Amino acid sequence: MAQRLMWILWPGFVMAGVAELVFFALVDPQDLHFFGQPLEMSRTAIYSLGFFCFWVLMSGTSALTCLLQRSPFETNYCHLSPSARPLVGCPKRDGE
């Protein structure tokens, strides 16, 4: 689990840094508006908030990649023994 978390969070962190550099190279933080109102925060606060928003977005894309790279065996694996599986609705129970 820790390894998968690193597969998700580390690339998200690196790409969030790249995205922030590109975005704030083109946009002045003091020119940003939220629902028509200018942001009443310091530049540092806007940079920090922007970084964390980019990190969440990029980590989401990494999580989706980890989800989609799973094999069918990993996706369909049942951790319950055949006798512990529910009687109704379980297609992997012995005898059905």
C-alpha cells in the first residue's frame, strides 16, 4: 500500500511543481478572481494554494493510472475462502 501511495503522490508532487511554474509564469496571482471577486490573499498564499490544487489534480491522474494498470486477476481476486463466501449472489462460490 505504501508503494502504491508513492506511485501516486510522488509523480503528482513533481508535476504539480512543473504545472505551477508554467501557470504562474503566464498569470499574475494578483489578477486572479474567484466568482467575480479578486482574491484577497498574499502572493505566497496564492502560490501555496495553487500548488496544493495542482498536486491534488496531478495525484488524481496518477491514481487513475494505478487503477487502470491493474491486471484482471488483481481486480477480480476474492480474499474470502470459498466456504466463507456468501451463498447468494457470489459467482465464485463452489457449486454454482
